[in-house]
Amino acid sequence: MHAHLFVPCLVEDCQPEAAEAVVAVLEHLNVEVRHPAGQTCCGQLAYKTGDLKNARRLAARYLDVFAAPGPVVCPSGSCAKMVRTYPALFAPGTSEHSRALDLAMRTFEFCEFVAGLPGADSLGAELATRACYHGSCQLQDQTDDGAEAPRKLLRGVRGLTLVEAERPDRCCGFGGIFSLQFTAVSEALVEDKCREILALEPDILVSAEPSCLMNISGHLARLGRPLPALHVAQVLAAGLKKETPPWK
Amino acid sequence: MEVTTRHFRQSSARACRDVNLRAVLDHTTRYFQSKRQASLETFEGRDAHFARARAARLNALSRLPELLEQLEANAIAAGTIVHWAADAAEARAIIVGIAKAASARVIVKGKSMVTEEVALNPALEETGAEVWETDLGEFIVQLAGEPPSHIIAPAVHKSRQDVVELFAEKLNLHGESIPELTLLARRALREKFLSADMGVTGANMAVAETGSVILVENEGNIRMSTTCPRVHVALMSLEKVVATMEDAADLLRVLPRSATGQRMSSYVSVLTGPRGEGETDGAREMHLVILDNGRSEVLADPVLREALACFRCGACLNVCPVYQTIGGHAYGWIYSGPIGTLLSSLLLPRSETRDLPFGCTLCGACKRTCPLSIDHPKLMLALRERTAGGGGNPIGAAHALLARHPLAYRMAVGAARAVDPRLDLLARLPGLPGLSRFVDSRRPPELKTPFTARRRKKTQKERS
Amino acid sequence: MSGAATESRAAILATLRKGVAAAPFAVPAPPARPASVSVTDSVSGDAWERLAAVLAPLEVRLRMAGTRAEAAKHVADIARERHASTYTRWDTALDGLGLDEALSSLTRLAPGCCQELAQADLGLALAHGALIESGSMVLVAAPGQHRAASLLPPASVILVPRRALLPDVSYLPALLVRHSVNGKLPACLNLITGPSSTADIELVLVRGVHGPGVLDLVGLDWDD
């Protein structure tokens, strides 16, 4: 079996370790990972600022980038969700529309994809850590299985204590363009989130959404209470090696 | 009230800094959420009831013109006088006309968002009449000269001490405890009910097949307003009509649970015409004013019209992280929270509301909570698109331009990495105020060796 | 209707018609309404007990009467507990229960204008329906069945005949039809679920803001 790796722009340049971990976990589960060239941005930023023209252009690019058949796996709930939105960007009956439907059907958020693979229940990962999981609101729109997949995978890691903030699914206040236009509200929300997370005294912060990780860990750093902020894939990959790396 | 939606960004920032407000909002929204949650846990067949409620609302919207005509005909047959108001000014003129014809000197009002929407009170006061809000929360905000801040609990932003001082100052009534204050309001308003010539209410729904108006409340002030005064005027925004009493019953099963966690609100009144012959109370004259005020235009938009399905339970406000943080007033008009953002954007001039749909993280908590499954984020995006009008935010547009050209994109990121790997400087370039503020409170991520380069290196190593 | 109003009516309807035509709705058929728990469903317990259980959190007490005399005695007890010296009640609907005799030490106020009835300490009315699922009393206004009786006095008593017991609010349309006179719907039907209440100041629950602060029910548990 093979899968195409869809690397979100934030992961490509700011958290490449997450994508490396995705490769490690998939290969451990005997999935051959291909990495199509030409990836930049899926169009989410344009789409969420109301710039449909650019969103459509970028979506059309990605239809080409991921034209080859086979599942597409992405370590970001919001980017995977964006690809699932592609069909709405093209008129029904056009070839783009049918290709968008096809791509949406075979695009998966990393955790939901892994949880559905044979062997996922017995990964054998082991990591002694107290992990605070942030269930990004961007994963909530998936099926219940999809939203629960990260928790399921983390619970399968021996030695890992899974804790969740008081309001686990509450938005961390990022919201892309929102955080730039409504800075004060965004800050108030990330403050709430950090307070609730710190109250749990975790060793690490884990999420399946890179943008939430960036937002929350960035504020924790400014508070002088930094925490390693990891994608679920990084925790699994470390657990497979059975050693806690010097998290960066 | 004055519309200040165009200052949404500034007023939301101001609200964030109000520590007392934040505490009140935290308490309020948690209170409503827990009440609602507890009630839904024991709600047998919840999903089916929700789906029926949604169908009842959508069915009504799909047949709106026909149902309104049917409502009108049946209301007239029941003895109700029906009026049509294209906009707020017409609604005011109609109701002022009714008040004048009835020589109304004292007018009592039940809680109604739509009477706030058309700014009815000042117009009625100009006739020389006393106008009293009679819902306790509305009464408090009326005395304070403020607009309501929550659909269900208009005065949640006021503390007991605020009310103590307000009653002393405005009414010369002195009480300390909350039950005492409530009793003072009861006595003061009881007098008004008994001397009122006219009662004005909104309408939670109206039933086309019977011509009935349905009013839902907990205090009894709406029953008082429709029982004691000679004249009752119900102002209804046109989307509130439903086809049948059966549909209304389906909605009544869901509305109180979703709003306050009650199985049924304390009082539901089904009013069909003025008092019958031989009855000793109830209004002798009943008016139904059907208000458009921009809604009919929305019906042609296949995405945005879903906002008209809302029956104002307020549940989306309580779960919205933005509302939880800034409260209702910051939105700049009577409607607040996720549904308020949508309604204000649809009913007010576009130039006034450009920022509203961007004051949302698109987290979807509203959509997951809405008993009618209104997809607020989807509508929010449609409004953003309408606002952007083809163009986008400058940062977004620049990013999109680069993203269309992978080589240029890589070069841009490479250049950034060379000069500012910690992204501390770029974010502070002039012209990007949001970004610099962002990095003030979040340490920006580092630009690292990209994944693609790492992978290439690894593959080469494995090959050699 | 004035000229301007006629114009608005036509314009509103025309815009709505245009909107529906421009983008027709596809409304999916709703699922069937979940079946009501019937009044006689013994598995769910005795209907009266179920009603009492729903009403308990609302601080509404249901007293059961097996005979008319018992009902009258309950009403007299309630009047005493509420320190009532005046009352108002529905006419024909409540005649024959001996209520006036039971309340002979009180002054009965005749129905009429609200100002006078506002002096009553106690109001007596009859439930035309009692919705077990929500604990709602259904009261239909008619001559001799004044709305104020369950609204103005600080203490409200509703007598609930056994035949009034119904599963839930899905019976609302049928109740309206049943109480229509010559095809004309009653001008006012109320669902009353507990006493008047508010939580508008600091979300603290207070009973009895504009309507009655206390509601007592008397179950008339016989066939009639």
C-alpha cells in the first residue's frame, strides 16, 4: 500500500519534524510514502479570507499535484478539511469538480488514516510522558471516529498519561486571519487555553493541528512557561523508538 | 439604538480588557451551557426532534410567501388586524398609529428583539406615552439606558449591586437581595400592567393554518401584556411563520430546552384573535404586524437564507469563544454572537458590517450546538466572500500569489530564512500591525530546514 | 389598510416569490416523530406519579383527590397555607366541586377587569390538558374561564381531571381543535409549566416575578 504525503506549508518550513514523523509511522505500518513535488499551500488562507478566486486557483493546482491515485495523508485537520471543501469551489459537471470530489474522498487527516490501518491498535509505541492533548476544533467536523482518532492513538502509547484541558475542544483563538484582525480577542482566548493547559502540569503539548500548536506554544513561550509542542505523529514516532528525544 | 457595528474590531478589543465583564460572561455562558446540557441528556429522541424542528423551519422558509398570505387570511378570520411593514420606519409608523388611535397613555412591552430592531420605544415615547419594558432584564437595561446584551438574558452584564443602585436612583425603590429587587420590580410593573392601554410583544412564531401567534416566556409579563390592556400588538419578523400547529408543537419541544434547558418554558400563549364574546379579559383588539426589514431579499441567496431558519434560542452565543470573551454589546447592534453576526450582516447596510464575519475563528462550536443545524461557519465564509468581493486580505493575496508559483514560494521562504530565521523581524515590518501584535504575544515559529530538503538528503544518503 | 401598507404587502410578497423561484428549496423529509409515552404505559410508571416527578424540580406540588370532597378539602388546605383571604375562580368548569363551600371564609371576587382581580390572593382554574412529559397544564380561555385567574393572584391552583392527562406537547393541535367552537379556535390557550420565574439578576432563580409565585395542582382522580 502507498500513500501520498500532503505537507502543510507551516509544517514544511516550521515543523518539518512532524512530517518526518508521519513518514516514520506510516512506514512502520508498511505504507510506502510518496511525496509529490510542487506543494505550497492548499488555499486555506485565501478561502478563509473570502478570496475565492485564489482559493480556486490553488485548489486547481493541488488537483494536479495530487492527481496520482491513492490516499493522500495530511498532518493537519484544517488542511485536510480544506481539501474536502474543494468540490464546493467548482461548478458541478466540470472536470475539476469531479476530480475535486475524488481527491476529497481520498484525503485523510493523519490520525484518522492511521487509526484505520491494520496494526494501528498494536503499534507498540512506548513513551513515559504526561501529554496534554489539544483537540483542535478543526478536527471536530470530521466523523466521530475522525475526531476521536488522535485520542485513540495516544491512549495506545504505553507509559503515556493523556490529559486534556478543562474545555478540550474549545478554540485556542488562532483562526488564521482572525488572530491578525482581532488580536485582543485572539490573545484572550490563547491565554485561557494556556491557563487551562498549565494547570495540568504536562510534560508536552500534543495536537493534530500544527496551527494550534504554533499559537499555543508561541504564547506559552512568551509566558516563560514553554512546553514541547508536538504533532501526534511525533509522539508516536518517538514511542516507536522507545526513547524520548530532546524535544525542540 | 445607534448602530456601531463598523467599530466591531475596536469595541471587541475594549470588551476584552473589561475584567468584570469577562467574569460575568464566563459565569453566564457556563450556566446556560450546563443547564442546556443537563436537559439534553434526558431528552428522548433528541436527534429526531431536532431534525423535525429543522424541517419545520426550512419548510416554512420554502413556502414563505404562500404561508404569509395564509397566515394573514386566517388571522383576519379570527378577528386580528394584520399590517405589513417593509422596513423599520413603516413598522414604527404602523404601531404609533395604533397607539394614537387607541389613545394609549401607558404602553407595556414584552421582551422582543424585533421591537429593538425597529427602535420602537423612542417612537412610541414621542407620542407622549409612557413605554415600559416589563421583562425584568429588559426593565433593568431600559432603566440603565442600555441595549440588551444577550438574547435570553438581556441584563446578564449587570450585577446585583448595579441593580440596587439603579432602582434607588431611577425609581426611588430600595432593596438589597435579589428576591427583594425582583419583588420591587413586580410591584412597580404590576401598576403599569393594570393601567396600560396597550401591550406590545414580539412573536416566537405564528401559525399559518390557524392565524395564531405563539409567545414563549418565563416571567408572565407577556401574558400580562396580552391579558390586561385593551389592545395587543404583536410585531413579527416575517420568517417566524410556520405552516401548521403540528410544526409549532415540534418547535416548542426543542426551543425551551435549547434556550434555557427547560422542558417547557413557564408560559406559552397561543393567541388566535382578540378576546371572544363573553370573555372578561384578554385584549379586545389584536394587531399582527408582519415585518420584512431586509429579510425578503435574503431568501434568494441559497446559502445565506439559512440564517432565517433561526428561532433565537441563543445556544450559539453561549458556546461561541468570541461571545464568551466580548459579550453582546461589542457587536454593535441588538443581535450578537454567531447568529447575530449573520443577522446583522444581512439586515444592515453592507458598509456597516464588513468586519463582523471576520470576528469569528470558524471553530464551528455554534454549528455543532445549533438544534436546527444551521451551518454558521459556512454562512460566515459566504459573507467574507461577499465582503472581499473577489479580492482578499493583502497578506492572504500575497501568500496566494506566491503559492501559485512553487519556485518563487521556495525562494521567498529561503530568503526569509536567511535574514530572519526566527521570524521576529519580518512580522514587525510596517504595514502589518496585526502580525506584530501577534508576535508580541506568541513567540513566532522558527524557520527550519524544510521537510523537502531533509527528505532529499535522507534519500540520497540511503542511496549512497 | 392604507395605500402605503398595501404597496408594502405586494412588494414583500413579490420579493419573496422571486427569491423562492430563483433558488428553490430542497427540504428533506423529516424523520418520524418519536412515539409518545402513552398515559397508560404502566412500564413507565403511573401517569400521576410521572407528572409529579416532572413537576417536583419546579416546586409544584400535586395533591391527589379520589372524591369531590377530598378535592375541596385540598383546596381549602392550600388557601390556608397561602394565607389567602380572597379568591377568584372559573365558573361552570369548576362548579359542582363544592369549592365555594370549602372556601366560605374567603371572599370570592367576580371575574372582570384586571384591576379588581389583582386583589385576589388565590386563583382557581381547570386544566384541559396536562402534558406529562413536560409537566405543562393546558388552560383554554372561554367565557367563565378567565385568563387572569391563573395569572394575577400570587398563588395559583389548577385542578387536573384524570381525563386531562396527555403524553406531551404533540397533542397541542388536537387540544385546539377540541376546544374550537363552531370551527373557531379559542382566542387564548396557555401552557403553564410551573410558577412564574426569572433569573435575570445574576442568574439567580426567583419564583413569582409577574405571574404566580406558587402553583399547586389537585389531581381529580376519578372518571367523569
